[in-house]
Amino acid sequence: MKNTIDKTWVDFYKEFAEKLLEYHKNRIDLIEKVKEIYNMAEIKLPTLERGNDLTDIDPFTVFALFNKSSLSLSNKVKLLEAIAEIFEIKAELPKSFDSIPTVNNMGATFYYFKGDRSSTDIDELWMLFKVALEFAEDSTTASQEKFIVYFDKVMSKKGIHNSKLTSGLYWIAPEKFINLDSRSRWYIYESGEISGEIINKLPIINTKLSGEAYIEIIVSIEDYLSNEVTKVDNFIELSYEAWRYSEQINLQKKDKNTKIELSDADKDVESKNYWIFSPGSQAVNWDEFYEKGIMSIGWEELEDFSMYTSRRDIKEKLQEINGNTKSYINITNAIWQFTNEMKIGDIIYVKKGQKQIIGWGIVTSDHEYNPDQDFKNIRTIEWKEKGEWITSIKPAPKTLTNITPYNDFVEKLKMLFEEDKVDIEDEIETALPNYDKKHFLNDVFMEEENYIKLVNLVRKKKNIILQGAPGVGKTFVAKRLAYSMMGVKDKKRVQMVQFHQNYSYEDFVMGFRPTASGFELRKGTFYNFCKRAESDIENDYFFIVDEINRGNLSKILGELFMLIENDKRGTELQLLYADEKFSVPPNIYILGMMNTADRSLSMLDYALRRRFAFYNMTTGFLTTGFTAYQEKLASSKFDSLIQCILNLNSEINSDESLGEGFMIGHSYFSNLSSVTDNELENIVDYEIIPLIKEYWFDEPDKVDLWSEKLRGAIQ
């Protein structure tokens, strides 16, 4: 295992840390060099200060610039090449970054922006950087005491937590400072790879670590690695093994739990849910839950929740226990969701009454049943904060509620806890699945040359509309196209909405919405997406609009009508409802879908057409992919039906009132793992025939003729 570790990065990172120390008292020059790095790498400088008015910076944030979780390998290399030249780094340029801890893109600065940080915050980050390097070089009692003092000062600041700070220290002196990111914590405390005797001696990590506790962990693990027969000998190898082993476990879990339909573009992408939780009446159990790092929802008389295979089983058991016929809807849902739907990595917000939030944390285990404990059905939680926050949000009076679908609700809670500045990480964070041209062409019935044309068109124009007949796979293609251009399946960088006649500027950008006490200004979907993309300028973002021609685009876009143009990206305009300047960042691509067979819709006006490129999607029956799919099914009835559809499409195409835009697409016949008579009959009777009835509503004889041909093809 040790021979596979590429440690090239260690010398480069350490030399860069020594170079940065020279700028402790000369931060203005350092800021200019940071800007020069991005100019040389031809990457837009990320937002490092409110209004981009950067006047100070700390060394950990400089390291974080090339250690972001979402930064592509190519951009990381470009940044390091520029750093090597500008700072005259002699060490070899790193070739691999596996196992190096990263920070969340939204929390990449180690300081809060002006107005939110203390005047001493950045100075104290520099002092920690300085004393950490001194302690790493010469570990005396005096240097350790100085390190602990500044470690505690920095750890007490907003936006700093165990993973972030220990990652920063590991970057600059990896032989001395242990990395305690989510993977390493899991490996040390939960994987079973570290001796239980050692773990029992270590401090529990469920709140912000003190400097003394961090030193205690360092000394204990160092002693363990040097005196025991272990797979690893030092912190660098430990961090790598934690990364390697967690990747292996995640892969095994993914293989074991693959239950999603193959047609789902997000089949291997993890998603995060948000929950509101009440720890008993008036939060009576909150202190105990927080101290133990757990949550429980009661109803222990049901014994092990996991033995119930359906909501009905839970309801019937509750009725049996209580001797009545009540519906128990809320209780049943809460128990089922707590046991089966909540996932590791989900966010839990804790409420007290209807106006108070008292803490939040991250789910770190599946459902567990402990019959000998007071709270028998539990999940373990890494509680992040505890306190009292008054909010105008009024959650439902239930023990447990999944609030993920309520975007406004979730965004308000994130703002309440300033989550946009805190790295809320997934425990044992899974690497994003790769997705490239090859994956796209395996999923989509499109020839490679057409895919290349489409990608080039998107890159050049930034706004395109996929238009075509029903069933050619416009929606199916859009998200896969986005993933293939990003290179990974990153759901956070793709947003999909559907326009309709009542969709408005207020929904899309911002507007006033009624509340219990009057009206409040709420940000719209596209506004929030642009802000997210703006803070992650190194990566591409895709905004997908289904049924784009069903909305009144001029009204929906408002002043953004101009800002979405390719050459106007980054240009700022005053927003209608807010005293702020707004721009559409250059890393956003807009993909719209339009059904050419929808006769109820008016054509888009010229001004809008000028801002979009239009890509005609055609049926894929004759593509290489569909032909291979058809051969794999090996069904004569399926072959006969497809030939009938091709003949039908020929007639539709030659019909002056219809044409190519009304031809029947291949998606009606996709995603069949095997062919049965019942499946083919359902496609013909309930999908194709109703469609041609709509096409030829005034020609019933033609409908009858083709209905007979279609049914005859599968007899």
C-alpha cells in the first residue's frame, strides 16, 4: 500500500508554506501575487471578500485556493504551476492529490467577510500559521503552549471547525499535524482499523476541539503508529489509508444498494435531505441528545423500528397497542422516515416550540436499535451548534418533518446558521461519479459527431434550446449533457425548473411574498443559482428550463433579458426590487427544452431567439446506439413495431400540417430490459395511438388505419 502513495505534494506544500511566511507583514504584495496566479492560470479569481474589495488575506485561505473539493484536476494543476513560477518554488510539481483533505467551496476562506469578522481574525490566523510552523520544526514545551493559545483563538471564530482547521494545519506540516476531516475521523473512531484501546483514550470529537485535545490526539496516534504493527507509519500514510479505505467501503455500499432505474440521470449521485426535529415536548430531551450525540423520536413500545416492512405495519401495531382505530398518520410517517429515509449526511435542525431553533447537526449513522438503553431506536448525530435562534419560520407541529422540498424554508435556516460560510460536510464524503462523453453516448441515442457539435454550440453560445418532437429525449439529454460537460455528476451545479403560464419574475429572480406580518423580499431560483455559481467561478453550472416556451420569457427574465447574452456575462445591472447590482456569471449555461409539436404555444419573439441557439433533436431509431440496443433485445415483435413507427414517421413528416417536428421519438421504446407482449401493447394503446389521435383529430380514418397497423405489428 505504501508504495502506491504519491507524496510529491508534501515537499511542494511545505516549501510554499515557508514562502508564504515571508508575507506575514506584507499582505498587500501577497494579494497582488494571488491575483497574478489567477491571471497566469487564466481562471477567474473567486470571491474572497465582499464586493471583491480584497484588502487582507490569511495563509490558510491561500492554501485553500487550490484545495477546494469541487476544483477540477486541470484547474488545480494550472494554479500550482502559476504558484511555482510566481513564488519560485523549487520542489517538484505534485502529480496526484488523492487523500489530500479539501474544503467546501462555499466556506473556502478561513475568515468571514468585512462587517462579519473581528478586526483581529486575520492577524490571529497568521499567528497560528507562524507558531504552527515553529512547533512543527521544534516541538518544545514553549512552542506547544504558543500553538495551543492560537489554535484555541482561531477555533473559536465563526466558520472554523475541526475538519477545516486541522486540514489547514495538515497542508502546511503533514508530518506533524493530523488531518481530522470526515474520512480520517471515521477511519480513526469508527472503521475498526484502529485499536479500541487507543480510541477509548482519545478525546471525543463532537464539538470544536481545544488545542490541548488536538495535541492529545496527535501524541496518542503518533505513539500508536510508532509502537504497534500497523498498516501505516505516519500521518500522511494514515490520511491516505483513510481515503483509500473509505472509497472502498463506499463502492461496496453503492454496489449493494443499486436499486434505481437505469433511466435516472442521477442514479449514482448522493443527495442531502434537511429535517426539522423536536426532541420531546418543549425539547425536554435535547441536552441528553446533544451530550450523547444521538437523536430518538420515542414510541419505544414498537421495539425495533426496522422490523416493520411498511407504513401499514407500523399503523396496525400502534392501533393494536392502543386499542383503537386512529390513523396515526404523522407518527407512522415519522417512524418510517426516521428508519428508512433519513441518510448519513442529512442535516437535522432542532426546534423548540414553533418559533425557536436550538441547534443543528449531521446524521452520522443508519438506524440503530439498542434494547437495553432508555432510547432504543436512535441515530448518531454530529451536533454542530447548540443555542437559541428565534425565527419567523413556523414548522409543522410534528416530531420529524422532511423540509427538503421547501426551498425557502431551507434557505432561511441556512442563513440563520450562516451555513453558507460553514463547511457542512458529508460524513465519509463520497467522491463524485465521473461522467464524460463516453458515458453520454452510452446513455443517449446520439451519434458522436452530433454530440461534439452540440457541446461546441453550448460552449460558444452559453444559452441553447433543445427543440424536437415528443419522445426524442430532450429532458433526458439535458442533464446528461450538463454532467458530460462538467466531467462529474455534481447535482449541486445543475438546477432544473419548468416554466408555465403563471411563472413570474418574482419566482425566477426576486419579489415580495406575503407573510404573517406583511410582505418580505424573497430571492428567486435563478438569483440563488447565480450566486452559487459566482462563488465557484472555476466550475461550470447548468440551469435547465423544461417547457421554456410555455412561460412569458420577457416578463420572467426582466432585466436579465440582456444579462444572459454571452458577451454580457459579468455585466452588472440594478435589480428591480433590490438596491443591488446583479450579473449573470460566465460559468452558467442555460439549457431550455421546447416541444415543437405543441400547437397551443406561440413562437418565441426575435429578441429572445437572438440570445439562444436552437438545436434540433431528431429521432434516434437509426443511430448506432439504438441499433445495438435493438439487437440486444432480440425481439421480432419489437423490430416489427419499430419498422411500423419508421413508416408512420415518414407519413407524419410528409404531412403539410405536421412535419418533422411531430415525428414520434425513440424514448417511448427505450429502457426496456426485456420485451413482453403486455409492454408493447401498453406503449401502442396508451402512448402512441392517443398521440396520433391528437395529430389527426379531423381524420379518424387515418387514425384507424395506423392504429390497426401498429397493433398488427405486435401480433
